[in-house]
Amino acid sequence: MTRYNLEVCLTPAIFDRYADTEAIVVVIDILRASSSICNAFANGAECLIPVPDLEMAREYKKKGYRVAAERDGYVQEFADFGNSPFNFTPERVRGQTIVYSTTNGTMSIEVASGCYRVLIGSFLNISSLERYLLDQDRKIILLCAGWKGKISLEDSVFAGALADRLLKSEKFSSSCDSVTLALDLWKLAEPDILSYIDKAAQRSRLREKGLDDCIPFCHIADSTDVLPYLVKGKLFNLNL
């Protein structure tokens, strides 16, 4: 049986060492972009347009688009709302196209955009994501968005959780130390994930800004079966 390669890239700052135009990339930004994107589609969003910089987001706003934009956790003054998954309510997003720009997540999507397919992964859609990936006959790269080019604990833990599922299928294999590292982190976190994530730097950043109310929500497994994927610079729900 052919086994396909699985790799984890712990930060987009080194993605050039992993990039493969034939690979499927899963972008992971648990706190909070990938969780928010999944929740937006779960609540009926039609399309999200990820943009890597604020100037692009401002230009879309001038054209009449609804915009979600934040930097360092703070909602930008021109934006309609920010990056908490709780911002993406049915009343705000159902049937809507939303332009979206964040500190780490949307830049990671841009970095991965040259690969065969880009998907968005979170605990919220982990089983939907697993099922899709197990049906694919391609190399998989799990790309952690991290924090401004640095590694983040919560993204690495999720990469381990997803890698654990994929490797158990025996369809995938890995000789990547980052996969081993992520798996070890997941095994430490799995018995009580919220207690483990409490030590994450991003957890502290959000707490200091009063934005940590979404942390339990972002670690709920399988609250939705959406599967956000990138097509020509726009995100849609593959499971529609």
C-alpha cells in the first residue's frame, strides 16, 4: 500500500522549506482565525476573502464590502468587526461575502496559496477535515500560523491531534521531527486540553485584552462539518 507523506510546518516563516505545488496544505490558527473562519461558514457565510494586509482590507471596505479586520487582537477602526468566532453570528454573516484580515492567519493562507489545495483546520471541524484528507492521495502539510513568524503552542497541539488521526489510518507516514514534536504535545494536552492551553502565550495575550472568552469554544471538537477551502483567492465551504 502506498503511504503518503505527512509534514508539520510549525511557522509560516519557514514554509519555503516545505512548499510543494502538489501538496494539500491545512492552515491552522486555533486562536483565532481558523476557528473564526469555520464558525463563519457554520453560520451561513457564503464566501470569505482573506487579505494579508490592512490596506487591501480598507480598499475592499471602500467598495462596500463587509470587513473583519484585526491586528494584535484589536478590531481595526474601519472594520465592521474583528476576529473572535463570536463576531461571526448568523445575523452578520449568513449569505454574505466577508473580507477578512488578521495578524497571522490570513498571511499564512497567502503563503500556502501556491500549493495544490489549501484548507482551513480547527478543532471545530477536525473530523470533517480528517475524512476529507483520508480520501486524498497526496502529501499533506499542516501549516501552523503561529505568532508573527514564531511558533505557537495551540497551533502545534492541534497539528498533533490531526496528525495522530491521519497516521493511525496507516495511509500516511512521516519522518518529520515536527510531526513527532506535535504528536508529543498533543499527548500531553489531550487529557485536559484547556488546562494545557492555559500556558500558551496567545492565551495570555487574549486574557490581557479581555478577548479570552472564546478559548473554550475554539477547543470544542466537531461543532461543525464545514470544510473551508481556497479557490482563486477566496474561501468557500467545500461541504456545501
